[in-house]
Amino acid sequence: MAGDWVFGFGSLGAEPDGHPAWLRRHRRRWGVAMDNRATIPGYKFYRAPDGSRPAVFVAFLDLEPDPAAAGVNGVLLPASADRLRALDARERSYTRTDVTADAEGAPGRVWAYVGREAARARLRAARTSRVAVVHREYVERVEAAFAARGDEALQAFHATTEPAGLPLRTLRLIGVPADADGGARGARRPGYDPPMGLLQGTAAAEIAAPLERCYEVAADLEHIAEWQGGVEHVAVLERDAQGRPTLIEIATDAKVRTVKSKVRFRYDAPDGLSWTQEKGDLKSVEGAWRFEAAGAGRTRATYELAADPGRVLGMLIRGPVEDKLRDILVGERPDELRRRVAG
């Protein structure tokens, strides 16, 4: 049979052309989330039954490698190039990952959509702040998909899925047109009071340059202080075999004081890069750049950040200071990249 296939472990289980499958050495858990405050062209958000837009983070299923795990059940879907492109665009919180080695009886190359680190960081922060929820209809749709394949399939799904431990919410999905202007996606919405000092958000922009060029500039970490607002100094501490910085120390102007972080970077050329603080003045920092081809040599660049300054610093980052810092560290990033790429 050969060709490309996709292992569906959640809502993709409802696709009619799926074949029952098993993925070894992985576990299924509620591991990623989208920020329902963010308006991203071509994506989505949710409204409550009363028409309001809840300031919550909506959690979804994720796959994580685990050598000790027996595995998870799901379906294998034949994947043409067009289908892969469509799924790549749809699964914004995930990275397409080759899992052929763990797919039992793989008929060809098998891909799975595995949670991006930034999307996982969003859920971790939202759990801590008690603003994470699960979309009731999503759960019902996934369970119905496995039930349609028999009682054993549904039982296996439940047996290999970690409980969410989050409240179920009735929500209505709203699609955002690809040409919508969401403004500064990281900015605070009127009527929303985020958890104290928590800096998290998403910002996106379309750039008149190829995906590879956008990635090249964003991944040039030694020079980000030249174009990223708030970044005062960068020092490379470790490099990989290709000479790319993998651990750097960043000094950032947090308005109330300068903070330093030692940050570990991971590269997914040319689709993006992600990072996690290993040590520093903040309690935690995780983020990512994501790049998607927008046609005609253009690229949609999305920047994501989830930072917890901790109790003491968080008490100082409030009100106007918090809003200004969020604009600098999140909302302005894609436009800064656009100007840097343009030279």
C-alpha cells in the first residue's frame, strides 16, 4: 500500500476512510490548549450559549511518547499531499511528526499530529490559573467516533486516555475568516481580568517573504536584541552539532526590573522553533514561532508566549504595566519580524 498515512487519535477518528490502528510507546492525554481570547485569521474561537466569548483556554487531546506505555488505539487515514496540507493548516496546536516506527503494521510512512510545546505550555499555565476547560461537544464527537467502531474500540479509548480533570463547557465554535483582522492577539480583551501577572498570548501577521526567510531571521538568536523590543542582551551558552544556539541567556526589560533567563531552544526548520526556560528570574517561560506558507511567496507568522513571573514579580506586573509588557513581548513580535525581514 505504501504512501503517507495519518494516525488519528481524537476527532480524526470520525473520518469514514479510517482503518483501526494501534500506536505503541505513546500515551494519550489532554495536553494542549488554544487561547479563546485570541482572534487568529483562518482559525477559530468559541462562544458560550448566551453569546459571550469566555476568557478560557480550551483543551484538546495530545499524544506524548512514553517508552513504558503500551500504546493507544486510533485510526490510520490515507493521506494525499492535499490532505496533509489541509491538516497542517487545521492542526495549529500540533506538529506533524513521523511515528512510523511505533505504528503496528504500518502500511507506509505514518504521521501523527503531536502537540506543540507552546500549546502544551498554554494548558499548563491555564490549569494553574484555573481557566482551562474542555469543549463538551468535542468529547462527545470523539467518543462517538470510537463507539462507531465497536464497544471494544470505545473501551480501549477510555483505557488509554488520561482523564482531563477539567470542567466541561457547552460552547459554540466560530470560524474566523482567513482575511480577518484580529488586531493585537496578545492584548487583553475588555472585560477580561487575567490571573495576576500571567503573561500569555498569541500574535500573528502575514509577511511578504517566503517561509524559509522568516524562519532564518527568527532563528538567528544571536541578533534578536537588534529587533525584538524588550530584549537587552543575548549570550550563547551552548550550541548543537550544526552550530545553532541551543541554550542562551536572555536579559529582558520587564519595566519594573531587568530579568534574566537561561532558555533552551528547539528547532523545527522551516516551520518554526520553540523554547523553554531552564533557569531564571521568572517562574516559567515557554514560547514558539510558527510559520505557514500563505501563498504567492508570503508567510503567516504566529508568535506564542506563556510566562509566569512568579508571585513576587507578578505582584508588580499589574494594570498598565502588564498591558504594556504584553504588547511589547507578544503583540509586537510579528510586526517586528516583518520589519526585520524587509530589512
